[in-house]
Amino acid sequence: WQIDSDPDLLEEVNNLVEWPTAFAGSFDKKYLELPEAVLITSMRDNQRFFCVRDADGKLLPNFISVRNGTTKYLDNVIKGNERVLVPRLEDAKFFYSEDQKFNIDQYVERLKRVSFHDKISSVYDKMQRVAVIAKMLGQELNLSDDELADLDRAAHIYKFDLTTQMVGEFAELQGVMGEIYAKLFGEKDDVAQAIREQYMPTSADGELPQSKLGAVLSIADKLDSIIAFFAVDMIPSGSNDPYALRRQAYGIVRIIADRNWHFPQLMNAGVPVADAWTEA
């Protein structure tokens, strides 16, 4: 067995127990048909289980957990943890199946009824603005016609997974499920990857988008959020930044610096990004 290295989970579990006793449990192989990210989230975030892989890195129907206590009645503890996991996996299996009964256009249509912020717009309207900003950035970076077309497609659908049942249950999978479902629904790989990378980086030192389209989409999304909140006078103060606008601004800077991008025409020719926001 190979145990997934998860320092954050290890630290959390280590601080939850005083007398740690590790044990192994298992679940039905049928659940391995679920996307790996769903299985890992169900075990790690909900039950604090460590995932198990074989020598080739393939996920196995097993887990490692830690009880606070001795090995006394450990068999009962193992059975109890296995029973608790099953409903989570059954829910995930149901959501995964139900979500595939609809298409992307239907999910996008639902976003018209999902509020981005009650003082700003719906999530659907946000995507329309981001599409305009992304196109402008893509042209500035001299993306090819094919790349611009794929970027436009990604920008018009990239939030669709917010209305799926899976993301409704596992909010931490937004973007991740977007990529998985996009591929299932026949979208191009680079479009699907950009959907997953829209949120990157998610922390000050978080992972950056690996694809060019993902990087542009991430910048456009963050620019729209910053401009939108400033437009309605919801500006961060010294101690208050509820919408993480500073983090988003820092994310933009990190992506641009990492890719060594420059936008001289936008900055020097009097064509600010805000014009694209106004146009949208």
C-alpha cells in the first residue's frame, strides 16, 4: 500500500487524538467507479480518512484512520467507520449519476437564478463580463484564433458546475467537477482544464494555473470580482476584506509574474480593463 501524503490532514488528526491507534478499513469496489476526487473528498474531508493506493498509484477500496484510544474493541471501531462511510459514497454515486442527466447549457441557464452578490449581478451575468475581459486579454497576448475560441467557450460556461448536485453537496469540488463533467459532456480538454484552474491560486502560495487558457480565465475572473465590488463601493479596509479581494489581486500578480506577461497597450493606451467590464 502507498498512503497519500497529506500533511494538513495528518496535522489535523494528530491534534485531535491523545492516544493514536491507526487501523485499516475497506469499502465496496463499486465505488471506485466514482471520480477519484469525489472519493478522496468523501474520505478525507468528511471522515478524516487517509486514502490508500497500490504500487502503481491506483486508488484502492481501503482507507487508514486513527482512533483516540487503545486497540480494545478495535474491530467494532473499524466496522463503525466503514458503515459511516457508505452513506457518503452512496450520496456521491447518486449525485454523479443524476448530474449526467442534464447538459451544460441547462446548468448555465440555471446560473441566471444564482446570485453572485445581491448588489452586483447573477453568476450568469458575471460570466458574460468575464468573457469580454478574457477576450481582450487573449488578444493582447496574441492567442491564436483557436485558442481565443476555446477561451471564449470556457468563459461562457466555467461556472456551470455550481448548479450541479455534486457541488451542492461537496462545495470544495467546484471547478474540479466542472473539469470532470465538461469532459464527460464532450468539451475540449483545454476548455475543461481552464474550468478547473479558474480558482487558482486559492491561497497566497497556492498552485498556479498550468495552462495558458486557465491563466487568462483566472485573471479575467479575479479582475471582474475586484472591479465589481469596487463599483458598488464594497472596498476592503485595513482590517476587513470579506470577499478576499486582496488575495485575488495577489493571485493576478503571481500569475502575470510567473508567465512573464506584459500588457503595455492596456495600461498605456488608455484602454483599462474597466472599459470591458462596462461594455459587458
